[in-house]
Amino acid sequence: MYKNSKHTVLFPLLLAAGVVLGLVLGQYLGRNTTTSQLKGMLSRMALPDNKLSYTLSLIENQYVDSVSMDSLAEHVIPLLVKELDPHSVYIPAAEMQALNEPLEGEFDGIGVVFNMATDTVIVLNVIPQGPSDKAGVKAGDRIVEIGDSLVAGRKIPQNNVVKMLRGPRGTTVRLGLERQGISDLVEVEVVRGVIPIRSIESAFRIADGVGYVKLGQFARTTFDEFRKALASLRAEGVTKLIFDLRGNSGGFLDQAIAVANEFLHEGQLIVYTEDRRHEQLREYADGKGSAQDMEVVVLIDEGSASSSEILAGALQDNDRGTIIGRRSFGKGLVQRQIPYSDGSALRLTTARYYTPTGRSIQKPYTIGDDADYEEDLWNRYRNNEFFSADSIHFADSLKHTTLRLHRTVYGGGGIMPDVFVPLDTTQYTDYHRRLVAKGIIPQFALRYVDKNRADLKAQYPDAQKFIKEFTVTDEMLNNLVDAGKAEKVDFDKSQFAKSKEMLRTFVKAAIANDLFSTSAYFQIVNEQNDIYKEALSIINDDARYRKIISPRTEQTPEKKKKK
């Protein structure tokens, strides 16, 4: 099935990667015994029958001008890796921190959430008990000065402001703050500290017995976060869970395994991986999970990939819960990150993973053809797969049977949900998309909250009161239209009318996010989401929940009619 499984293709490429790795290491390790040994090894390898290493050796030793092999390697390695699968990638040193930071679950900084309103840095939220909170920074403060630098009124890029605020833990940064009601700048000194990055974006009790958890990615801290969130929901009487993995592109494999373990019984297979030598590593549940008795529905869509699919596949194959939404992305390749001495790294595919029934859910690809691979989701859209389960076809060779109830499931390109919910585009318009592309909605919400923060906090002291009582008025929407015009988004009356209620929902959610938290945001937007509403309907209907995961000979996912 996979063209890249043939050793005649993969082995020379991996050998070449090893040679280049050796060259790079030889350059970066300095002038020492190890370097000499590496150069000796490369000299022995640089024979005419090994074209790549031979060419690099000729350039290094005989080219008329001196050549930086470091710089050459920066060009060669990405080209080499590009000829492998779509998920093997070279990461330059300059990009490592930005890529790894969300997965590590923390960074060093001052502990504020801020946004830029035109040329002003506005503090939206202060992390409780974080460095800024301890120093006296408050939501609504404007950061005018950072250290000796004036940042207000200069249209400094937001990324540059982030770099100025962050720094090694224990170091101090002076902030000059403009605060409502105080004429002079408020000066504070903030001692930078460890700031957690939460992978769980939202966790709350929906109604009696039903809880909701939104997981954005599988970071190093995900399992600990999930266990704490689950314990908190349990304390509120939650016995059923909606677990939202939509848009979750994956992360650490071990974290997905640990979360799956919470739901499965002792001895149940979670996942296994298989490398080029056909050696397998199997992971089983240990029976110590705290959610083994919970009814669970898992929400997925075309943005759910990798570790998200491992979790969804483990629960589906073990007939543990219900999968709702649309077919997932289809990434079944495992990468190992191999560091270079200069801080860069190679993320190299070293194995494939399989769900408990033996499904490989990696969608097909052609070696070196990343463009076609990246077009897959667009092709699904054009082929009507986002709107009808009948448009999705699986070959009989991809058929598998679940382990307990013997239901039919398929591999070969993502996890197919038990209940298919089509994409609802009835309120989407070009006008709405232009507003989103320009960032008009969050900017409008930011200015509204900044202007009315004190009144809003007085009227809505908590998120639940805001969610129940606050209304986005027509006047506010007209102001949103004006904000769009100011950014050259031309008003379209008919399209505005079509998108009006969705715009009202997202403006309210954006205001709630700035005032309270992402949990408030998701509580509002979920009320208008078909996948979420379907999940809530199923988990509150015991008979329907049981029927979906009952034995059947063919996969016949429930279908929700397109609006």
C-alpha cells in the first residue's frame, strides 16, 4: 500500500541523511578528538559509489573557494528530507523554540494575556498568582514602556513585544503602565517566572451529570492537566463526558496513551507501533484509569490528527464510547526528534502506528509529493465528503472489526466517526470570511471590553451570568460593520443578513474570552455548533448512546442531515 515501505527507496535516503548528519556534527562539535574521528569516518565513506557523500567531500576539500559546510548543510538537509514522507522535517535552530514551546507546556515570562489595539498594548488577563499579578498588574492596563523602551504609539509588531516581555526566569523587567483613573504612569517591576501553557483550553460542567473538556494539543503536561480537570468535574457530579478533539493536530504520543488509559480497562490494547524492521511496541491499559465507568463521546473533525486519532481509535476499537463528527486527518506516522549540536533538529519518521484492531489510518501519499498531500482536505471538500458520509468510500481491504462488539471500522485515511455530522455552511459568506481574515471581530471585542470593562464586570460578575444575560445588540453589529469598513472590508447587505446571527455569537464569545476565559468562549460558540449539539443529544439519551455502540456487521454511521 505504501510506496515508501520499499527498502530500495528508503534505505539510500536514510543513509544519505546519516552522512549529512555526520557532516554537520563534524562542523559543530569543534576541533577535538571526536571531530577528527568523524572526519576520518567521512573520508572512508567518501567513495565514488556513494554519490552524495563523495560530492560533499569534493566540495569541502577541492572546491576553488572556501565553502561554509554549515551553510551548505542548511540547504541540503531540507531538500533531502523533502524526498521522504510529508511529516519528516528539518527544523532550523531559530525555529526550535517557537515549535517546541507549546508542547513543553511552559515558558519564561511575566504571565499576562495581551493584545494590540492599533498601536497600544492592552492587558486582557493576568494569570492568578503569576509574576504580573504579584507585581500589581491589572486587566485593562496599557503597557506604555517596557524597560527603557517606549512601546505605545509606535506600531511595534506583537511578536517583538512578546520578545521584550519574555526572558529568563528570575530576571526583572520594568513596566510603565497607563491605568484608568490615574494620570501618571504606574511603574512596576516584574520578576519573570515560569508560565504554564495549558493544553486543555476549556473544562466545565454543562448540566447535571455532563461535563465538557476541550483539548487543544497533546503537550508534555496534558495528562496531568486532564486528570486534574476530570477530578474537578467529578467533584461537581459529572458522570458523562464530551471530549472535544476537533482541530487537535496531535503532539506527544505518550500523553495520548496516558489519557486513553483513563478510559480503558486493564489489558485492553491502546496502540502499537511498527518500525521498518517490523518490530512492534504495544501499549496496554493498566486498569488504573479514573474514567473507566464514564460514558464518553469524542468529537473529531478533519483537523484532528496524530495523537488525537490514536485516542479516538483506541476508544472506538475497544467499543468504549462514541465518536462524533467528521473523518479525521489521517496521520499514522511516528516521528522521532533528533537534535543537532547547534540547536536545530531532524524530525524523522521512524515507525507507523496502528489502532488496536490493526488499522493504519495514515492516508496515502507519494514520496516527495507534498503538494498533493497538502491538497487532500481541499479535495475532500470538493468531493462533498464534508457534507455527506455517502461520499466517503473505503476499500474492503481496509475493513477491520472492533474487539468487543465486532463492529466494522476502516483504516486507510483517518478515523471515521460513529455519527457523521456534516459541515454546516449556511451562515458562512465571503463577507464573514473577510471580517475573520482581517481580525475584525477580536479587535472589535477588545475595544468594546476596554471601553466598558468596569460596567461589564459590575453587571456580570461571573461568566455564567454573562452567558445567560448578555446580548449583542444590532447597534453593536452596526459598529462591527463600521470597524470592517475602516479596514477596507466592503459591506454586503445580503451576506451580512445571512451571517448576522453567527456574527452575533462570535462577537459575544470574543467579549467573554477577554472578560473571563476560553471556557466562557467555548460555552457560547458551542451552542451554535452542530457537532456539539449532536453530542449533547446523544449523551443525554441512554438508549441512543447504547444503540450506537451496539454490534453490527457493517459500518453504517448515523447521519445528520445537511441544513
